[in-house]
Amino acid sequence: IEWTVDEGWHDAAVVPYGPLSLDPAASVFHYAQEIFEGIKAYRHADGSVWTFRPDANGHRLQRSAERLALPKLAVEDFVESLKQLVAVDEKWVPSADETSLYLRPFMIATESFLGVRAAHRVGYYVIASPAGAYFTGGVAPVSIWLSTTYSRAGKGGTGAAKTGGNYAASLLPQEEAYQHGCSQVLFLNSTDGAYIEELGGMNVVLVYRDGTIVTPDSDSILEGITRDSILQLAEDRGHRVERRRVSIDEWRDGVASGDIVEVFACGTAAVVVPIAELKGDGVSIVSPVAGPDSLTLSLRAELTDIQYGRRPDRHGWLTRLDA
Ligand code: PMP
């Protein structure tokens, strides 16, 4: 769909996948005026195709748009864009267990204009890619690298928006994480570096022995929809959920004293992953291994069962895409 200052959103179309033609002066290339979303389509056992909480992604896209001075796309139009793409060829949606179609909606400033101001011409697109099971042969715990040199987002910055610039800022620390044998980087808050923010592409959750679940509250992290859903499922089971600042010392001391019994990361791609180890400059926190009876794996199973239609969707989280 195209948007212009004069006409608003217009000319929605589904076209064959291929290169986009953009002027080299398009503002997205120079000022990174861009936002995106990540959401999946799941095929249920009866062949129908569903997605999970698209309204939440649609609202998050609107919040990102506001921060990046991009136009607002109605949530109904966002959901319709997913339906239209899936309708083209719903055979794309894999039918095997724990596989899905990853949908990537994104909005970019397409106006040819080199002055620094919000673009008057914008494009919104959705592309899709079949996604295999993230884990084959069981959910494997991951090691995380603590970045003390770099931060991902600062106070008043774009941390809460899903915009390419945040990911550009995390590429170098992410490389550092790989070099140290870790799959993701953990960022601390930028003002004093004492509090946990999030991973390069996932949120972090700590589980206490008494069943309390704690997750960082910050206005510079991405409000993950997986995290929100997992915490809701935990609350449904009677767990106390605390959204508050969490320091790296709390993590270390809690694991050392045995008060923190599980730590996991969550996001659309991998759903829920146990964090086995956090390491970095002078830091090494080895968390207890999440066993088959852990809360981590049982919440993961509950959420994926809902997404694949194997358990009742009591919160009304699923939206059918192919009808
Ligand atoms: N934080 C960041 C930086 C992310 O990129 C993601 C993935 N979108 C998340 C958290 C998790 O968000 P969600 O559960 O909505 O995928």
C-alpha cells in the first residue's frame, strides 16, 4: 500500500515477489525512517490457517509509526494485509508440527527527498517466508553474552519501537556474542548499566522459587507479544508477575542463593528458550537447567499448543487468515 500526504493510504495490491524500485534519494536509505513487525501464520490439524494476536502487532506497529514520524495504518488494514498475502497461496503455510509461515510487515519512507524531515511518501509491504521448527530434537538452552560496552537504546530514544536502527546498533555486540560462543547479546540500560533490558531479539524473564515471575520494565525495550502472552498464561495459573526494574546483581545473587530457579528468553521466532548461562566481562552466571517439568517448558508447550490449535484459545488470541 502507498501513502502520500495528500491522499493518505491508497493503491493496495498483491504483486509477485520481486525487487522494489526505489530512488537512491529515498529517505529510508539516508535517515532510516523504517519500522517493521514479525508475526507467524500457523496451520492447524484441520488445514485452516491462523495467526496469533495480530491486533497486538498492529497496535505495536502504530506505536512504532508514531515514534518514527510515519503514518498510522489502521489495525484492520494491518490484519487484512496478512489475510490477503496468505490468500494468494496458502500452500505456503507449512503443515508439519512447529513449523509456520513467518510474516514480515514493514513500512518505509519512499519519498525522494534529502532534507531531514518526515517523508511525504511512504510504502507499507508484507513479505513472507516459511519458518522451520526453531529447535529440532528438543528445546536447547542458550548462552547469552552480556554487553557492557554497548547499549541498544537510550532514554527518550527509539528502543520501544521496532525500527531497523535499533537492530543496526545491536549488530556489532551481536557479533561479539557469537565470537564468545553465545547466541544472543543481553543489553543493560544505558543510563547506569545496572539494569537488564532485553536480548538482541528477545525479552528476558526470571522465575523465583516461590513461583513469582519477574521481567524488566523499561520504556526503552520492545514490548514483546510473546512475553505478554506467556505472563498472562502464568497469571492464569496463579503465578505472581512483577514487571519492574531487574538488576544484574539481582540475577547473580538470586541464582547463587537458589531463589531464582529458571531464566528464559521469549520472542515470536523461538517462542521460549531457557537461558543456561550469562557471561561477559567479569560476569558468569550459570542458571539451573530447565528440566522437562520446568515452568519454562510447560508455558512454552501451552503457548505453542494454543497457536497450533491443540488447546482451547480461551483468551481469543487467534485470528483466522484463510477465511
Ligand atoms: N525484543 C526485541 C528487540 C525483538 O526484536 C523481539 C522480537 N520481535 C522481541 C523483544 C520479542 O517480541 P515478540 O515476542 O513480539 O516477538
